[in-house]
Amino acid sequence: MNDSSALTPQEVADRLKIAKNTVYELIKRGELNAYKVGKKLRIDAKDVDEYKNKTKSIKSNRSSDTTHDKPRVNFLFCEEPTRTSGFVICGQDILLDILSRYLQFHPNGVQALRSYIGSYNGLYALYHGNVQIAAVHLWDGDTGQYNVPFVRRMLPGVPAVIIHLACRLQGFYVAKGNPKGIKGWEDLQRKDITIINREKGSGTRILLDEHLRKLGIPSNNIKGYERQSTSHLAIASIVARGGADIGIGNEKSALQVKDIDFIPLQTERYELVIKKEDMGTPPFDAVVEILRSQEFKMELEGIGGYDLTEIGKIVAET
């Protein structure tokens, strides 16, 4: 391929070492020239090289600038993390891994550590000051509300802010074709049904227990209730191998495992909990800025399986 060749968006993404969706965003903002050949988008290699050189020039100018203006975030070409700390983001979804990467390269960010414990234990750790952000999806069966009732109960006397990340579909993983005709929560008490459960403290386990409580179904009546696994993917894989008839998890993981079907049951709210006293400090301002940035949202959209309509919105303060 010579320098005057027309490149596809994916080839541009490979050259710039960015996500394909970020290429579309650069084109949309007019920072990268593009044209259509039929219905396909193409970018000249020389325009890509010009964009790279322009970006390097901007970085060089910034390094010699002595003004104290607030720096504009550049998620694309930062090369070194700003600083390290004991900043811990708690939760199990891949969205949090992506958030940690963006935070690492944000001008006001930190190199965040990740803790992969579930929602309930994450809030407990936040209360004790062992983590800085807890990601939660905790459904309260009495109110039908996500997260706020649990935050109020589990962070007594600690004002907190709840920031929306995404909505996800929760439901049953069943064998391909749903051979046992499973439809809803009531089917869990059937004698011919065996489940694989999530670990205590996970949002999915609490979702199950709340529905069982509301339906008056004793957990010891459910075959497999005491069997546990610690991730959506592991649960889906066990069902796919015939190790259980039902697993509970999100739709995203169902799309990644062969030979299972997904039965949607309810939409859950996946949200971040931060102590109010931390809001307004540089790393937490960086988190909010990242959540509300187009680059971050477009990368998550590229993954699929999430409703990002309210991402970055402060939904409650306790």
C-alpha cells in the first residue's frame, strides 16, 4: 500500500491505534477528511499522516505552554499516565476497565486499580474507605428501585452521589432452543430445573433473592441454589455445557457464548457510587468528564449491549 492509497476506517484506526468508532467521531468533527466511494467511507493516507503530524505539533506546543488554563482532554494520543495512587474502582463489568484506561491518560486522572467484587461488597468497601468508586446494580424488591435504597442503608451518615453509567438487560441463560420451555421466575421452583447461582454480594444474586422473597419461594426448594460461580460469562458457559438448566446474567455475556438463548426479564441500572466529599476533586472531576465525553460513549457503543442514554447523569444524592 502506498501513501496515496485510500484507507478504510478500520485501517485508519489501526494506523492511529485508536478505536474504529473514534475515527468516525474525528470525521464527524471535521478533524479528519473523508469521502464516500459508493456507500463506503474512505480516507486518504496522506490525510491520516497530516492528522498525526498536526497532533504531534499540538502536543509539542502544549508542553512548552506556560499558561495555567485548564487542559483540554485528549484521549487519543496521551502516552503516559499522569500519576499513580490507591484509587480503586470496584465492580465487574468491562465498562469499568475501559473507564480505568481513560482515567489513566486523563490530564487530571490517576492510574486506577480495579477490584472485581460484587455490588453489595463494593458498597461495604466504599463505606470503610477501601475503594473510591463502587459500581452497583442492586434491585430493591419493595420499591422496585435500583441502587438508591441500598446506598441509603449501607452508607449511613455518609452523603453519596450516584452517577448513571448504563442500563443492561438481565435475564435467564438457557440451552439453545429453550428445550424446557422456561418463561420466568416461577419456573425456578420446578423439580426438573437446576440452576447455577451467582456468589453472595453480587447484584445478580440479590436480584434473584429479592424475586424469590416476593414470590414466597424458599431458596432451599431450588435445585442448584447453593452452586455458585463468579461471573456472567462463567454462568453462561456452564449452561451451554449442560451443567445447569438456568443461569442468571446480562444480555451482553449471552452474546459471547455459543449454544445458549437469553430470556430477558428486566432492565437494570448500572451506576457508580461516589462519596460526596470526593466530588469536585481532580480525579473525580476527570471521571465525570470522561463519562460525558463523546469518545468514551462511542467506544462503549461499539461494544454493544448497553443503553447509554443517561450516561454521566447524576441520578441521586443521599
